[in-house]
Amino acid sequence: MHVTPYHKKKHWQRFLFGVFIGGIIAYCILIFMYGSMYEKLVKESYDLQAQVTELEQQNEALLQDNKDINEKNKERLTVDQIEIEISNADEFKLDRLSISQLNEMVKNEIKHIIGQDIDVVSDSEQLLQSTIENKQFSVDELTYYFEIEKLTISRTVKLVMVAKL
């Protein structure tokens, strides 16, 4: 068997030379594209890392501010919640749903006191009583009026009320 000597023919030499040069050029283009892509990814990674660092610092500052505010708020007492009790609910044979609806209506009337200083709320105790006693609350086609029997102002404002028709 005889292998023909293609390396001696000019058109095969040009073809092989072209393949070799084309391979080198393609390899250079591939390296350039990979390098530019990698450069963009590294830049994006550094930008994101800088952004994460900035956000972590901002988060730490906000947490420290929150801690400082909480320490100041511990010194200054505020109203946190409202508890309401209707003392004569059995007399009117109110079911749990009606009691719950009446409690929510009263809480909606005085919800503005949540978050206020206890001193401010205690100074406006008469206004708070008048607000509740002068308002009518309707549930199941019945209108109820309330008279405040007992009012306790602390972190939790407790109201014991007597219902009237």
C-alpha cells in the first residue's frame, strides 16, 4: 500500500497552512472573547460584593439605631395594646361573635392611643371616656351604648364597660 505524498503538492500545502493559521486566529479570538467575558464577570462580582458590603453596613447602622430607640422607649412607657371587657354581656345574652364585634368597634374608636405615651393618655382620660360613652355601636340591628365602669391605663389599657340599649 502506498500513501500519496500530499505534503509535496502546492494546493495541499496552502490548505494545511490555511487550516493552521485559521486555527491560530480562532484560538486568539476565543481567548479574547473568554477574557472579555471573564473581565465583565469579575467586575460584576466586585460591584455586587461592594453592594453587599454597603448593605451590611447600612443594616448594622439601622439595627444599632433600632436598639438605641428601643432603649429610649424603655425609659418612656407607651401604650401597647387595648383590652376590653363587657361586664353585663350575660344580661343581654350576647354571643361571642357579638361581643367580638363590639370589642373591635370600640378598639377602632380608640386605636389612636396605641403607641402614645402613658402620660399623654392618662391626661386625656376624660376625653377617652367621653369618646366611648357618646358613641353608639350597632350589631345585629341593635344599638348599644357603653358606660365605662373601670379604666386602667398602663402599657395595656383595660376597659371594663357596662352595655346599655
